Amino acid sequence: MIAWLPRLVVALLVLVAGGTAGHWAGASVGAPMAGLCAGAVLALSAWLVADEWRVQRLMRWLHTASETEAPGRVGLWADMGYRIERELRVREQALADERERLAQFLSGIEASPNGVLLLDAEDQIAWCSRVAAEHLGLDARRDLLQPITNLVRNPDFVACVKASAGDEAVVIASPVPGTTLSVLVRRHGAGQKLVLTQDVTERHRLETMRRDFVANVSHEIRTPLTVLAGFVETMASLPLSDTERRRVLALMQEQTTRMQVLVADLLTLSQLEGSPRPTVDRWVSLDALVRRAMGDARGLSKGRHGLVAPADTHLLIAGAESELQSALGNLLSNAVRYTPEGGRIEVRWRRLGDGSGSLSVVDNGPGIAREHLPRLTERFYRVDGSRSRETGGTGLGLSIVKHVMQRHGGELQIDSEPGRGSSFTLHLPSVRLGTEQPTALSADTPA
């Protein structure tokens, strides 16, 4: 509240002082009353002019929104300027705090892996996060105030934006090739809409893999179960001779073994995916691994192939012996199964210049077309399904090999060409390679 009483007192004092001075001046010329009136008017006018000057100075300060202090030190207008200045500073600080909180909030949204898009009542882009722009193929600045349905023309997305009342997210193909998005639209504010996007490509891929995996496992198990059920029914309903019974039992044993191998491979994959990586302080002899794997391969081949092993390397591999044995064994058993009789299968070891090493299983079998190579390590993927089942494969061997190599920091490389055989190579990093000591079965000194 402005205190006007002091100003009236000041005005009266100015009138009295001016009148008194005018009275003295007028008395000297014989016109005291005229001098009193003139002095009072002049003094009050001067005071009003000075007061108006202070008002104008305060108004100029307000208009320029200067960062300097309010003009004046004393008086009503100086006090008013001080109060206004203090209120402005308080509001500026509050505005700065709000801007900081807004910046932090927007920064948090930008850091989120999900996209956020704000649409106005006309479905125009009012604000767009960087992630939402990447998801929908937009430019976060250039496309502001553009109708979203003109920029993203996916029919499912347009219908979702127009409906804007569902609680369920809609899964659509992103404008970005190879990306799948989950889009949720909610009403917000006065006619506005909030569009939330999430990249579900990996989740969608895993769900597809899970469905395919369950379907493949069901199919792989159903086939031998159907055969077993048929044989059981045959033995129960038909009189069979001893020779026929032995033949049926042999076939039943074959299908049982097939299911056992399948279950064992599934358990192996589950253990590989759910257990920690092998440590680098347990060493396995490479020569011993090769000897055991070659022995199993000779038993499977039964002399039908030429099997060649590398010379002793005296090298050690740091890792899980059972996993490494499974990886090499799977490669050799595949080579024996798919290489025609009389073919040659060779295991090769090579030390590379960077200290790493490669263990290869090379055959001169029929080879594999190039378009199949990227998918060979997928579970249950077969180049020729009927032939794979005839040879006893489960379709999981190369998937197991890939997982074993990933757990040991290496990789599986496949090279093949129809009519020229195949090469399956296990690349092992230098950190997992060591040299055998003459007096010890294991070593811990890397080569």
C-alpha cells in the first residue's frame, strides 16, 4: 500500500517554504502577498516537475527491463522501484527454476529408450523427442507443427492416432527398415495427445524364435513318438515272427535314441545359455580334445571315410573341457554324416599372427549353397530336412558350437561351396591359448 500521507506533508512543507521565501522577497518590494503566492506556486511546480522526472525515470527503467538496479535512493518512487525490482527478481528466479526443472524433465525423456511425441488438437507435432524421431523417421525440429499423419502413413499408426482412446499398444512396422514398434496413444490436456513409442524389434524376434522353437521341438519329438506308437500297436495287435520282432525293436531303439539325443542337445543348449562364462584359469589339452573327438568320429564313420588329425600341438585351451569337446565333436560328427563314403575329413590347427588360433574341420563333401550359410547356426535349421533326419542329426549341433565359441570369446566361421566341400573353423582368442609344460599336465603361461 502506497503511503500518500507523507507526500501530502512534503507538498505542504514545499508550499510553506515557497510561500515564506516569496513573502520575504515580496516584502522587499512592497508586495508581500503577491510574493507569497508566487513563491508557493513556483515551489510546488518545481516539486511536481522533479516528481514527474523521477516517475519518468522509473518508467524508462521498467520499459527497458534493465539488469541495473532501480533508479533513486529515497522517496516514494524509489521505494516503489525497489519493490518492483525485488518482485521482478523473485519472478525471474522462479522462472529460471521452472526452466531448469523443465530442462531436466526433457533431458530425462531424451535419455529414455522410449520415444515421446506430443500432438496438438489438430494432430500436429508440438514436441518430439530424439528417440521418437528415430523410431518414426522424423526430424525433431524440421517437422514441428506438421500433421503426424502426413509424415507417418502406416495405416495401423494412423488408425491408432485417430482413435487415441485405447489402453492397448499397437505393434506396427517402423518406417525405419527392420524395426518393429509398439505405439500407445493417450489423450493429454486440452485436446492434445501423447504418443509413446517403444522399439520391440528384439522382443518380437525373441517371441518369434520362441514360437518357432516350440513348434520345431514339438515336430521333432512327434515324429519318433508317432513311429514308436505305430510299432507298439503293431507288436500288440499282430503276431510277429522273431525276425520281425527284432527288426521292430531295432527301429524302436533307433527312434528312442533319436529322442534321447534331441533331449540331450536341448539340455546342453539350456545349460550353455544359463551358466556363467568359463574362466581362464582351467586349462585343457588341445591334443587330448582332438584325439577323443577323432576316436568318436572313427567309430561313427566305421572306416567309410579318410580321417586325418593334425600333428601334436602341445597347446592348451583355457575353458570348459566338456563344452570344447562338444563343439569339436559336433563338427566332426556332422562331417561324417554328410560326407559321402570314401570322402576325406581333416582336422587342422593354425596359429595366427595376432596370437589367436583356429581349429578347422574340413571335408570334401557335397558343400552348401551360399544362401544357406548365414542360417546354419539357427536352431533346427536344415539345408535338406529329410536327409538330415536320415543321418540322425537334430538340427542343434551348430547352434551348440556357436554358443560354445561365444562363451569362450571366439567365433565359428563357415566356408562352403557346392561341389567343393565345407570348412568349419573355431577361432580362439589368444588369451585362452597356452603352451604345455614338459613336466606338467597343464600350464598357465600364455603362448
